[in-house]
Amino acid sequence: MLTVIHTFNGPDADRILGEIRTGIQSVEDIQGFKFASVNKQENTKDIMLFSKWENRSAYENWADTVGENKAFKQATPQMFEVLEEKY
């Protein structure tokens, strides 16, 4: 399992949120997608996209669909192997 975190920031949070939403519209059609959550930090303009994937290949299949989306081009993803989870 893979966790991917994108962090976005900029003066125009509405534009960035629009680009994020456009970027993740197709995520449910990607095999290996597990979960996505868009979060806004309190008292800042920072936005985080937290997503879970079956493996890196599934994530890369989705990332290829994002194309020229400016928000994703400017945010370098951090990738983590999931060692343990509790629900």
C-alpha cells in the first residue's frame, strides 16, 4: 500500500482548489485507488491532498491522467509505504 501527500499553497486558494478537484475527477476510474482527502490547514492557505493507492503503479497510472494541471505540476508528491494501519 502507498500513501501519497501533495501540499499546495498560493495566494489564490479557490483557483488551487479548482485545479485539485479537476485533477482528481478521474481518480475513481483508476484501478488500485483506495482513498483521497483534500484538506485545508487552519489559519493558512495551505491545502493538502492525501491519497492511498494499492501500489506505486496505480498512483502513476492516475498521475499520467492529470496532464498539464498547474497545481499538480507545482507540488512534488511525498510517497510513503504503509507499514501499518488501524481503523
